[in-house]
Amino acid sequence: MTIIVYCSGSILKGQQDTSKLCWGDRERADVARGAQPHDVRFLNPEDPVSNLADTPAVFGRDMYQVQCADAVIVDARERRGIGIGVEMLASRVLGTKLVAVAPHNTYYRQDSLTFRGSTVSDYVHPHLAILCDGIVGTFEEAGRWLAAHVGNAPGGTSKVHAAIAAYRERLLPTDQPMLDLQPMIGDR
């Protein structure tokens, strides 16, 4: 079986970006090796397009590739930008599996994190924890995850709605800034 993967991660946009970790031949080879015996084809947002000035079409290309893919694999080895977040949420809305490569003790996944007055053990960034179908440490593990979940339905937006319900039930009663806005927000 062939698995089509959208490679979500930073794109080198100039000399200032040369130190970023990005998808490359090694990462694609690792995914393909892990996914064996399945064949993997990659959709790469870095592939050239004829007109980068056509902003709606360029954005539409990324969203179309997310929609057509069997899975989106996010390169979360280091802090990422807005485009990756959009692609992650789009995978939920468009019904595409979502896997993040987030090694232990990197920005999005830490053994222990003290932040905003709390300490969390086995921290996974909330956006990854809620949106992703799988979180792994290497690209080869991402391939193995894909091979093990061929044919399984991806997560949808239900986890997003469940997270909102959890907040409203458990944290909103003590979130004074939000409580102050409740008369204006109502029961949205």
C-alpha cells in the first residue's frame, strides 16, 4: 500500500534560515524505512510553484496537499511558526491523520516544565497533545506509527470540542479575566 505524507515543517526562506532543522532526504528516508513494507510518497511544500505572488493559490496548494495526504507529519524538533500550526489544525478539519516528531526534552516535549506558576511532568505542548493522533521521537518512529495505523480513521475536531468543554468545566470557574468577559461572551 502507498501512504501519502505531507511534510509539515519550516521552509528555508533565505540565508537567515540556514540553521533551522528542516525536512530533507534523511528525514524522508527514515519515514520510508519505518513504514515498510508500505511505500511512502511525499508532498513537499518546498516544491517550486509558478507564482509565489498568488497568495490565495499558494495557501490553497498547502491546504489541498494536507487534504489529499493520508497523513501530515510535523517536524516539531524545534520551535515552529504559524504555518505549521495552521497545517495542524487544517489536518483536523480536513480529516487527515496527524503525527508530530517531537523528541524528548525539546521545546514541545519535556520531562519537566515549570511555566506560568505550575510545574508539569511529562509535558507535551497542549496543541500537540490535543491535535495529534500520534507523537513520536524520530522520523523512523513516525513511519512505524503510520504503518501500524494504515486504514484507521484520523482524529477529527471532537478533541478540540472536548478540550473547550474541559476548560469551561474545570478552569473557567477560576479564570478571572475570562469570568470578567462572560457577560459579553455569553454562552458561545
